[in-house]
Amino acid sequence: MIDLHSHILPGLDDGSPNIAESLEMARLAVADGTTHMACTPHVVPGMYENGTENIVRAVHSLEQALRRADIPLALYVGADVHIAPDLPNQLTLGKVPTLNRSRYFLFEPPHHVLPPRLEELAMRLIEAGFVPILTHPERLTWIKANYDVVERLNRLGCLIQLTADSVVGAFGRTAHYYSEKLLGEGRVDIIASDTHGAKRRRPGLSQAFDVAAKRCGEDEAYNMVVRRPSDILANRPLEPVGKSTFAKMPSPDKVGRFGGIGRLLKGVSS
Ligand SMILES: [Fe+2]
């Protein structure tokens, strides 16, 4: 599986504090079936002053550490980009990284306050040639009173990323409710771990895959953790979330007999 949202780089934000923790996170991710991971530290002006240069350096150094420790996890450059008025410019100049230099980037609005002109900023980013991936809208406290904003951002062309822990119910009832709602409406493009550590907010997508498979069918769950993330890293255009997938949704017991993500991944490698 391909995890496009992680705070695995050591010492750059509130994620991994040191290389030992990063290696443990990588081990946990690999044990759970993650083969590729985008390293996406926070970019928040005045708080986490990260940018392309230092993130690329940190990815190279973690890659070397993974090789020495014999951990088979492929890393990609990215960032968890907080909204900022000059963001279209920062991305165009390459000062803030997209995901693996593609047109796609993680777009993080504030958690507790709906900022004015969020839709206008999204529009400017799309017009500049980028595809914002709205990070975990299910966890934003303002979603309750402003669900229509998420709907409109999605309609404008923003993709939707759910956090794996929200999907399995580990982020509380509200995040779980909105995960289910967004999945049910066919709005979810990808599921990612947003891992911050080896003990708290651990990596792993397999449990969320199982829940999404029961909700939307195995093929669509596969799209969320393998196919679309792979297209994003390769800068390919995405297939829209298929309504037809929902029509041929298998019953939960059938999903169990299919054998989960392992069976689907076997199909990919062969
Ligand atoms: Fe994040």
C-alpha cells in the first residue's frame, strides 16, 4: 500500500522526534503492508518553517538510514501544507514541495476555524495548475456547521483524504461519523495514516482498508490505498471516484472471504 501522509521525518515538526522513532515507524508501516510512503512534515509559516530544500535533505538521510537498517520502505518528498495566501506562488517557485514533484499536494486548512476565502484560495491553486488534496476534513471541528464548504471544495476539484484512524473509529465519534458520510457519498479519493509516532498515531492502513472495503467494496478501497496514490506519485490524472463501484458493492461476509488487501496486492505484483 502507498501512504501519502506521514510525519516520519525526525525533528522537523510534532511527528517523529528522532531517527530511532522514525525507523520504528517505518518497521511498523512495512509490517502492516505499506511499501511506499510520502514524507510530509508540516509547513506552517511562523511555526514549522519547512520547505523543499530541508525536506529533500531529510528524506535522503532517512533513506540511507532505512537502507542501513534493511527496512524496505520507499520514500517520497512531500509536505503537509497549511493554508497561506501566497501558497500558489510558493508552490510554483518550488519552495514548498508537492507530492513527488507532481501537481498534487496536501492542503491543510486550520482545524478549529474556517478561514475566510478558503474556496477562493483553492480556486487560485487549481488555476495555477495544482490539485489540492484536502487533508482529513472529517477531523476539522468546523465541518459540522460548514459541511457545504467541504462539498464545494470537492466540486471545485479538491481531492479528499481521510485519516486511517478516523475510518476505524480511533479519532472519536465525530471523525468516524464524517468518515462514513464522506465514504458513503463517494467523495473519498485516498486514505492515509498521517502517522506522528511509533506509539501514538502509529502508521498502518490495513485496518482502514478493511473498513473501507466493507463500506465501498474491495476495488474502491484498493483505489484509495494503492491505485490513486500511485497515480498521484506518478503525476497521472485520476479516475473519478466511481459510482459504479458502489453499485456492485459486495456484502461484508464476501469481503471477508476475499482475504483483504493481501489478495489484491498479490494481483498487483504479478
Ligand atoms: Fe498531517
